Amino acid sequence: MTLTAHPSRALTGEIAVPGDKSISHRALMLGGLAVGETRVTGLLEGEDVLATAEAMRQLGAEVIREADGTWRVFGVGVGGLKEPATALDFGNSGTGVRLMMGIVAGHPITATFTGDASLSTRPMGRVITPLSEMGANVHAREGGRLPLTLTGAQRALPITYPLPVASAQVKSAVLFAGLGAPGQTTVIEPKPTRDHSERMLKAFGADVVTEEGPKGMRVIRVTGEAELTPCQIAVPGDPSSAAFPVVAALITPGSDITVRGITLNPHRAGLYATLIDMGGHIEFLNERDEGGEPVADLRVRASALKGIEVPPERAPSMIDEYPVLAIAAAFAEGKTVMRGAEELRVKESDRIAAVAAGLLANGIEVEELPDGMIVQGYGGAPQGGGHALTHMDHRIAMSFLVLGLGAKKPVSIDEGRMIATSFPDFLPLMRGLGAEIAGESA
């Protein structure tokens, strides 16, 4: 469904964005591995997370949504999952499929994993390699792609696994598989990635130890064959979803918005540090701790941005936010240099190529790099007036709609339906702030 964002009046108001997607996935999965009832509030009810909920049901956990939006998960314990009768369909969710592969690898069962056309093009080799070392048997399409069938080990082997590339998904898959292995399973990160898995494993009673290694590395150890205990989880707002109204407010003159209850986990807040470095007016209000996660309300006002060189080591803490950062960079004075984000090449789309093409279509100068891009900002509103191809990627879609709100001419996208995978209420929420976006998303 084609959508068009028109130059908008000032955005104003107070909003809450959906619950954090990363935390939502993990809450359902670990709730299913605990013994007893876990209650989850604030769960993101986007298509990606709902696919995880259905997969947990197929694996034997009872997952119920109450009328008030509370989710109840009755877990079967580590080692207690059953073999699913049909394939586990994860739609567009790379996080869901990779983490669930880790969980299944730690159980002596066989499951087939499928996804939509986009997910089926994404390589799973980075997860298959360590899980195979732990005793799992994987049959996949050429290039390690979906659909694939995974048979877990009769008794998973604990391993020590240095990550070739910093990836929270691969780390989490190995740690989750390690729950079913005797002894300690160890993951060594070349640089820190988001630590939601470690935090939530501890909340469920797992023995998890994190140590700082040499040269910025991080070592995480989980002790397997443990009994997880259920808990209550309040999912905070997703900083990746909040990025879109935040950047829209920064680039739309006269805007002043507040976004409530966003997690500011230091491994997720890289975008906000970067926008502040660029001169963005972002205040952190009512700072607090919720369920082990640092949380705050964000007040954001329209700002004159300047181009910067984004520290490459910041990439893991903002990997999903580079597309919308590129939009902010288009409005900044001078060049913004983004490096260290090679993982963007294997997301829902090749996000570096997709963003660069969309910027060029809207008259914005950009140089594509192997691991990022250089955007030449206008020091104000760029021309706009172009049509961006989303490649069925929800973050590309939302990013170019944000561009259209601040550009001189409207910006259209070819498809908006996939926005529901992560941000089902994106259109009504943005329109409620004053954004002028024409068209409907099915």
C-alpha cells in the first residue's frame, strides 16, 4: 500500500510507543522455559512478536492474552518442549527465528523454521555454525537460508564461542541453547551488544556471569541444566520504534513532543547519544528502573543539527536506527559519516543500499560505504519529492515517511503494510502528533 508523507506543521503531544521488541521476544521465550506462570505487561503486539507467541504454543507452552492486554505464559521447563506438529513460521522476524533456533537446539526435538520471502533470503549461517558445534543437526537451503530443519542434541554440548562479528542474536541463540547443556556455555563478544538476554536470564533465575575481557571484549557465561523460575515482566517502550517520532520532531520546525517510558539500556541508546552529539534537543525526564532496565521519558524539540562522524564502536547499540539517522543527517549542516555497520547489509533488506537509493531519489547526496554511508546534509530541509522503494523493510518505510514530514516536497513509499511487524500503530500515532501522511496501511 503506497503511503505519502507531506511537509507537516509542528508535531506536538505526548505519546507512548509500542513495547520493546527485543524484550518482548525474550519474555515469551524464557517464560515458556520457566516452570510455572510468567505474566508480561506492555508486550509489543506486532506481527514479529505474535509469531514468537504462536511458536511457543506449538512447542508446548500455554500462551494466553487477557482482555486487559496482559500476557500469561505457562512454561514447561528447560528440556520440556515438545516437537511441533507443523513448521514454525516467523514471518519477517529475524530475531524470532534465530533465538528460537537456539532454544530448539538445546532440546532433543526436530522443528522446521520458515518465514516470508524477505526472511527466506537472509543467511542463518552465523547461528547454524555454533549450534552445530553444540550438537544440533541443521538442514537448510543453499547459503544457510530458510526453510530449514533443526534437530536438537540429545544432550547439548557446552562450548566456548568467540563471535566472529558482534551480534546480539547469535550471542542469545548460543546462550539459550546453553540452558540445555551441562556445565558452562561461554560467548566472547568482540565488542558489547545489547544485553537484554543476560538481564532477562538473570531475572528468571539463571546463573549468568558477565566479565570484561581485553581490548573491549566481553565474556558471558551461562550455567546449563538450570530450573528457570517465572516472574513478572513490564516491557518498556522500544527505543527503535521511538526513533521515528523523535527524529520527526527534531527535523520538523516548531515541534515539541514527549515520548513516555523508553528503555535507555546503554546497549540500545546509541542513537540518542548520536542525535545529542549532532545538536538535538533531547531531555531525559523521570528516569527510573523497571524490571532491571533503565527507563525515562524523552522530551524532544525541533533542532538545528550538525553533521558528525559517528563513532564506529557505537554501531551495536544503534544498529536498527541507522536508516532514520540517515534521515536526520540529511537535515544537518555538513557531512555525517557512519561506519562500522556492516550488519545492515543482511537485515530485512540491504539497508545501506536501500537508504542510499532512497536518499538519492530525494535529491540528497550520499556516498555508500561497505559498512555504512556518508550523507551530505542540507543544513535545513532537503528537496524531497521522490519515491522510495522499501524492499518490504519496515524500518526503511518509516524512515522515508519521516523524511517527507520535514522535506520541502512530499515523499512517497511503495509499500507500508509491513510496518505492522514492529509498529502497528505508527500511522495513527504520527497523525495524532500532527503528521500529514496520506494513504492507509492494511
